[in-house]
Amino acid sequence: MAITKDTVRYVANLARVELSEKELEHFTGQLDRILEYVHKLKGLEVKELAPTSHVLDIKNVYRDDIIKESLPASEVIKNSPDREGDLFKVKNIIEA
Amino acid sequence: MELNKLTAHGLKHLLDKGDISNIDICNDVLEAIEKKDKALNAIVHFDKEKAIEKSKASKGLPIFIKDNICVKDELTTCSSKILSGFRPPYNATVIEKLLKKDFVLMGKTNMDEFAFGSSTESSCYGPTKNPWDLERIPGGSSGGSAACVAADEAIFALGSDTGGSIRQPAALCGVVGLKPTYGRVSRYGLIAFASSLDQIGTLTKDVEDAALLLKTISGHDAMDSTSVPVSTPDYSLKIKDSIKGLRIGVPQEYFGQGLDSDVKDSVLKAIDKIGQLGAKCEKVSLPHTEYAVAVYYIVATAEASSNLARFDGVQYGLRAKDVKSIEEMYKKTRALGFGDEAKRRIILGTFALSSGYYDAYYLRALRVRTLIKKDFDEAFAKFDAILTPTSPTPAFKIGEKTQDPLTMYLSDIFTISANLAGIPGVSIPCGFTKENLPVGLQILGKPFDEETILKVAYNYEQATEWHKKRPDL
């Protein structure tokens, strides 16, 4: 097995996705097959190779530090499912 | 006159002569949508009255936009429940460029949820159908854009391509699909899937339209730090030059097991034709091709898991109700809002990046990506372009591959490498199978050399009639 049900449960929690028992079962089988397929990469000698995270030959990209107008807060917040004034509203983050 | 059936350059000519107005075009497009889109489901956000209003206020051509590109104050949902109701407060850079040139934004096209798929079946709005056979998928993830162009519901459309999402549906619907070089077109306002792979591109009825539209959307943008400051050529001028003497590589790894025999026949005939037109076609090897799908599904899902962390119910879209804590809200919102394929990819990507697995999966995949890129560097030292099939099979049946994600992933086998290497690619119609399904030829080029692949595409297109064939709907 490339991945177990416990690992899928653990990773889903890291990703903040709630899974039903049925989904857990279903995804574990599918992910196991996908990872078995990915294991073909193990056959290659790659230690000496630099990783390519990005194909462009650029490192840092700077722009001029000019003050420009930003979107008004009311515009930025207008899609929020819950808000108070110009603030996003959510459940308590810190226990009282 | 059914103006919806014409190309953009054809319509421009008529507009310039004063024979027609852009309202005439809009009306014919609207009529086609009313007639066909109930069956196709290619267009997901569309307001007829608004479209008429907009075309009255402008002089330009109507265009459709994939649902993952932000249009100010218009629904932009990535065909996902988690973004239901989202109206961006700003335009993507490509949209600003289109508006500057008077294009009329007609509406948004269907796609696989967050562009995760090769069939447009993972959309929360239901699948788009292939206009050549309504029981089949149009390809994906830009299936809505490809299908509406193929069915003449649109003159042209924008899509995005992370692993073939423009080229594969273009091939399966019989239209021209162009993925530009990584860095050619600004991605500011494209809702990110995999940031080292995503690129915006075009779906058009012919190569000249692809050249026109590419010129319109290209160029450096300070809002996207991966957009490259290079000049934008006038593609339409150079594509008509002869391809005599051009050196073209045909990679043997793309013609082996799993390739449909009708697809193979059509593509080999197309390569012969391109040889007859004066190019020198020779065998080449891209030895690490067989590793591309494995590398891609680690790299792309890792990046996706990070990019999709922003969908947490706080700032936009769906939020789960009746929850006791913020953490429960995150988890329930994401459980309700994401479809199966999105969950699968988020979990796979989080796994590949998690402590204990990072080196074995993510880092290893990035190192193999170096080998895939090197294959292309070496091939392009000898060749000006590379020819391959776009997809190993023609359009498959709806539901055929949804139960088996790995089989679905393997349908991207010929398009993925171009994204991993960042090179441009175009798919053009090159024939039909015995079941009358379109086949696509893929032309790959050097970074920032879209001119050469469009030139090969244009020369082939002018010598054949495939691009003129349209489905009976």
C-alpha cells in the first residue's frame, strides 16, 4: 500500500476538508492507485539533478515602489458571506 | 447570413467595409446560443439582455471567457459551488486588454471544477456535451470554450491550459487551441490552479484568429511577476511565410501503445503533408516522456492544494452554517463546496508536500521535471518545431472515465510535457475517426516562438479542409 486510510484522514485534516467514512474509503483506494503509478519515478537516478520548480530564468522581480490607489474596502469585502461594516465576520478565533 | 459561423478575421473584414454591424453579429450569436446551448451546456453565465446592451455600446467582436478568469462584477465561479455567487471587484489583465480593443464580453463558459479534469464532467453545472456527438465529452478543462466555438455559438473564446486544458478540448471538438509560452500572457486575475504551469490561451476557428487574439492578450504586466518583458510580435504577418526548410522533429515516444489507430493514421498523414509543404520531418527522441504524467500529478496537485487554501468560507463564496468553531466552518465549507476531484487533488497535493513525504514525492518530481525540460532543450537545439498527436484518443463517452481518476489523468499524456517545460503548443484539426470524431495535431515550439508553430499550423491549414468542417446540431 502506498497510502493508508489513517494517512488520508490525517492529510485531509491538514487540508481542512471534512471527509465522510465513505469518501475516506473511496479516496484511499483511488489515491493508492495513483501513488502506485507515481512510484515509477523511483526508477530514475535523480540525486544530482537540480529541481525545477519554475521554468523561467528569473529570481526576484521588483516593481517601482509607487503609492497607488487601492480598491475601496467596501468593494473588497462585498463578496463576504458575513460581515460587519468593512470587516469580515467569523466565529471566535480566540476563546474568551 | 449566419455571421456566427464566420471567423474573427472574416468578420473584421466585413465590419471594416461597412457591410455589417457588430449588432448583426451579436444577434446571430444569440440565436445560435438559444438554439443549441440547452443541448450543449457550454455556457454557464450569460445574460441575453446585458449582452445586447453591451454590444450596442461597443464596436467590437463578441467573445466568451472561461469561468476561471475574473471579469469585474460578473459571476466568476470556476464551475465550483465553493465560489457560488462570486463577482470579482476587478478585471483580469487579459480582460482589460480585450475591453481596450472594444471586444464584447458575452458570458462565461463551462469548465472542470477549478480546471481539474480532461472532460468538463467535474463542473458543478453538469457536463458540457461534445457538439459532434452529444453522448461524448468535449474534453477539458476548457470544454465549454471549445464546444461553443465548435458549435458556432461563439466566434472565439479564451481558455486556460495547465496540462492540456486548451489543446485537448480543441482537438476533441475540432477547433484551434493555442497555449502560449509560460510568461507570454499575464495571469493576473486568472484564478490559480498550479502557478508554475497555468497559462491563458485561445480557442478559435482557425489559425489566423489564434494569431490575432494572441497578439491582443500578450505582453508584460507588472501585476504578474511571472509575465516576461519580451516584445509581442505581429503574429498574423509571419504565419503566412513558407515553411520550406523548417526542421521538424517527430518524437517516437508519442506513437506507441495506447494511441488510437484512427488518431495515429490522421496524425501521420498530417506529418506527411507538412513534409510535402517543404518542412524536413525527422524522428527525434524525448526519452523521459513516460514520466510526465507522474511528475505532473504531483507538481500540479501540490501547487493546487496550496492555491486552494484560500477557499475557506471567509472572504467569498459559500460558507457552511450551524457550526460551533471557525475550524469546523473551514472543514464543513470545504466539504460542501468542493467536488470529488477537487478534494482528491487537494488531498494528494497536501500529502506530497507533507513532512515525511516531501522528498520522496514533491522534490523527486521536481528533479524529474528537470529531465523532461532537458529533453525539449536538446530536441530544440536540432529542430524548429515538434509534431505529435494532441490526445491519444478521440472524445470518449460521458461517464466512461469518471470512476477511474488515473485513466482520466492518462488522457493528458501528450499535452502535459509542454506545461512542465513551459513551451508553447497549438492543436489544430487534422482529420476524423471512422465515427466522425475530430482528431487534433499538436505542434510544440521553442519558448517564445509562437510564430513558428503558428506558421506550421497556418501552412497546413491552408492546404487542408479539416478546419472548415462543422458539426450538425
